[in-house]
Amino acid sequence: MLHLIYILAFTLLAFLAIGNLIRNLLTLGADSQRHYAPRSYDPSRPMSSRTRVPHPELLDDNGKLINEPLLVMRSMTVEDAREQLDALYRSSPGGEPREEA
């Protein structure tokens, strides 16, 4: 008898969970299709919060927006990577030259 109660309880919980999942998916789909109007001008807000400032990594040395890929990977050997890491280590404060074997 107790097994039957457990089966019924977990079946009810499974139906509630699936129903909740379907409702959440429908709500998410409806919200993704909704278009919001742009914010209106509010003179009480400071100027810095009204203007959109790009992230510093998207700017070049002159402060202009860059228009190029942000991730450029090039092929390098293990020895090249090791040499670059050794050079960084040697240039750091307290860095000592690496002993070559």
C-alpha cells in the first residue's frame, strides 16, 4: 500500500514539474519576442548614465572604437611559448634566469 502512495506522489510531482517547465518555456518565448520602447529622455538623470560608454577593451590607444576581431589566435610551438614565458619571468621583479639543462 505504501508503494502505491509513493508512486502516486512522485507521478503527481513529475506532472507538476513538466507543467511548470512548459509554462516557463512559453513565458520565455513570449518575452523574447517582445520589443521594448527605448527609454525616454529624463533630465533628472546625470549625463553619464544617459550616454553609452563602450568597454575599454573595445577602444584602441587613441580612444576610438576598434572594428576588428577581438580574438586572434596564431599557431605557436611549445618552445616559442616557453621562451615567451621565460622572458616574462625574467622581466618580472625578482625573476632569475632559468637554468638550461
